[in-house]
Amino acid sequence: MVCITDHAIKRLKQRMGLGHRAALKMAETAFKKGLNHSETRGSLNKYISAQALEYQKKGNCIKVYGEMVYIFGSTGKTETGEDFGVLITAWYIPNEYKNNALKLQKRKKNAA
């Protein structure tokens, strides 16, 4: 289960052209299927670590899905045991890290 802040809706509309429902669906997919910060390697990991310092107080869960980085805050479990998070913001991965991100995601998908 994912909730989205007004800021995140604005950013997803601005950067991806998504409306409210599509943004909610994309956030849910990114939260469930995205790479965790700990699953990244090399220069992508260094980039995300540097970005994590900026969002340290606001977001405690960073996911990489597709060509985007998603910052989630207030993650945990509901009373029914389902994972939840609040999407704070999202942005595109810089071009020099995209190939690394896509390879890691493909590797994760094939391993599952």
C-alpha cells in the first residue's frame, strides 16, 4: 500500500506526465518491484548514497525502478502485515547511471 504526497504527484506529472491514478499505480509498482538502495552497485550506489544524504530526514526508503529514483518515507507494515510507504518525490536517474540501473533491475527480475 502506497500513499503519495502532493509534491510527489506534482513531480510525477511534471517529469513523467502522469495523472493522479497513474502516479499512484507507478508508485505502488516502484515500491514493490524497485531496487533497494542496498541492491545497487558501483557508481549508481555512490550516486544514490549522495542523494540519500539530502533526503535522510524526509525519506528512509530509496527505490530505483525503470529510469527513476523514488524516495519513500514512513515505511513499515500495516496491522494486516502489508508493507506501506509514502512517496515523497521522484526524479530521473542521470544518463551516466541508467545502463547500470537497468542491468541491475533485469538481473533482479531474472533471479525471481
